[in-house]
Amino acid sequence: MLKKLLLIFMAGVIALPVVQAEPIMVDTRLMLLAHPLFTQFDPQTARFRGTSSEFVEGGQEGVDQLVAEIRRLDAWLLASPKHLQEKLKNVPVPDRAAAERAFLAEKREVESRLAMLQIRAYNARLVPGRPGVTPEASTMPQINEIAADIRAVLRQLKETHKTDVIIDSAELLPIVAKPKATPPALSANLHARLWKDPAIASSPEFAAWLDAADSWWAGKLGLDASVIPVGARDVRLEAVKLIEERTKGLKK
């Protein structure tokens, strides 16, 4: 009897409909563009302006000036108790707590700037014979920070929409110019030939045709096209807003 009940139970479980959360669609390119650090990227130097990866202008002279600034900030921090004492000297007692908080905030900013400049000065002396030029690896902290913020937002979206599937439309919808005319490669009707002879899928002719077709459709549809009209929820704008909220007030 127990075995019969168990079999009935298992049959009922198998017969239950499988409820799967709806996948969501994002565009990591839009998320990247929305990140404040991206606006600081200099395409000429391939470094991030205002960060420890930025080139130091002026060669060795520029590096020497940077080192002098580091020493000035370091000396200011060492004498910070004295600076605080001077600042509070003529402040009325009721206002001293606010003045102390303001000074501590200023001190934290100086400490943060000093730490960044120290790393920048170190990076600016790593390329032999080119003082002021930072190595490519100096951008890794900024790249990692952007990647970490994007991953955090993706995790948040997964939790909000109760799904395990995220589709990135960046690969499905590349940014290309709108086509002015149909490329010659697309005049060949490879659809019918493919059904008759699947082996052509591995030919150079088919690869060129598919690449041309991909670019043509991407330009035709535009960046805001719903490349997955059925079966996925479009959360591209939500992802951009979450990136903006997460990085609000970010200073480098």
C-alpha cells in the first residue's frame, strides 16, 4: 500500500507544470556608458582621467611636480592636529563639533587624494625611458570597479525579477550605422541552400554572408530594437538607472 501511495505521489509531482521565471534582457554597453568612470576614459591614452592610471604630463618634470605635491599633502596630514587646533582657536564652543566634523571630512579627502597620487607617481615611473607614462595594467583598478558595479546590478536584477537567466543583447544587437543599401553579399539566397546542404554553414562564403546579415539587421533595427520580442522581459532602462543610483556621487 505504501509503495502504491509513493508511486501515485511521484506521478503527481512529475505531472505538475514546471514554472520557470521569465528571463530578463539587458545591454551591458548601456550599463557601461552610464558608469561615471566611463566618461573619464581618454581614448587618446587609453587611460582614465583623474585616476591613478592617468599619464603625468611634462615627462620627468611633471613627475617631480607630482612628487612635490605628494610631499606637501603628507606634511599637511602630519601637522593636521596643529591645523585643527588653529581652526578651533576662534570658534565658539557651541560650534566646535560642527567645525571638527568639517575638518575631519577635509582630512579624509586629503588622505584619499594622497593615496591616489602615490599610486599614480608609482605608475608614472614603471615604463623605462618614458617618465610620466603609466603602463596598461594601471587601468585594472578602474576596470575592476566598473565590472564589479555591473555585476552587482545584475545580481540585484536577478533577485528583483526572480530569475536565473539574463540575456545580454550586446552580442545580439551590435552598434552599427544604419545601412544605406543592401550589401552585395546578401543578394545570394543562402537560406534555401542551407536547408538543402547544411555543410555550407562551415564555408567562408556562409561566414561572410552571416556577418553581413548580422550587421545589416543591427543597423536596420537600431539600438532600441526589441531583439527578443517574446520570452524575455526588457529591463535595459532599469539596469541603467540602477547603475546611475549605485555610482551616484562617485568621485575619482
